[in-house]
Amino acid sequence: MSVRQAQASDLEVVRAIAASSPFAAAWSLKQLQGEIGSPKSCFLVFDDGEVRGYLLAIQVASETQLVDIAVRDTGRGIGKALLDHLDGAARNWGCGKITLEVSAKNERALRLYRRAGYDIVGRRPKFYNDGSDAILMDRPLA
């Protein structure tokens, strides 16, 4: 199993994974292409011979913001592996914490983030189009 930087050749698979995930962002091919190699982006894929998940985060001042993560095969530690690699990128940027927002309806992601050390720090009521709240979470980097 391997986590590595995303490459242009991964983008169609990344888009297919996103399309199959009800909570993933709908990034266009052009948007994803713009994130590859950007010094302010951390765009990772989990590849064990086949791309099975991805993570996209950006540096915003002294914080790293997780903007999207999705996996094809849940329950195999893929999300955790991607989050572990994000910690290293955030530290390399000199960031003090990682932030994210997640739908209150995305119970699987909420469990993953809690197990990974993220704390709930806020809520945006009825934030998403389906009327669900956005749960705001942070993970300090010591």
C-alpha cells in the first residue's frame, strides 16, 4: 500500500471515485489539474496498484484546510493512511493545525476524523444544499 502525490494520469480515477461518493466535492478536471504540483496544495492518492482513494488539502495562512477526501473501498484504512500523510505535509508548511468541515450526515467521516484526533469546534446550521449542518473540526499539530 502506498500514498503518493497525485499525477495527471490519476485524475479520471479520482473523478470516478468522487462521483461514486455522495459527500465528495464535484471538482472539474481543470480544477484538479490546477492542484497538481501547486506549492499550496497537498493532493494525495492511495495506490496499491490501483488508485483507491484521494485527499486534497490547501494551505491557508498558518492552517491546512482539508477540502476533499474520498475512498473507493471503505473500512480498509485508506482514509486513515491519507490523513496520516496530510499531517506531514501540514508540518512541512509550518502549519499549526488542520481544519475541515463535514456534513453532519456523513457519520463514517465523522468517526474517521474523531479517531484521527480531530475535535468539533463549530457548526454551520443548514449549510449544505440538502439542509444538513456543516460540522467544523480542527486537529492541532504539536
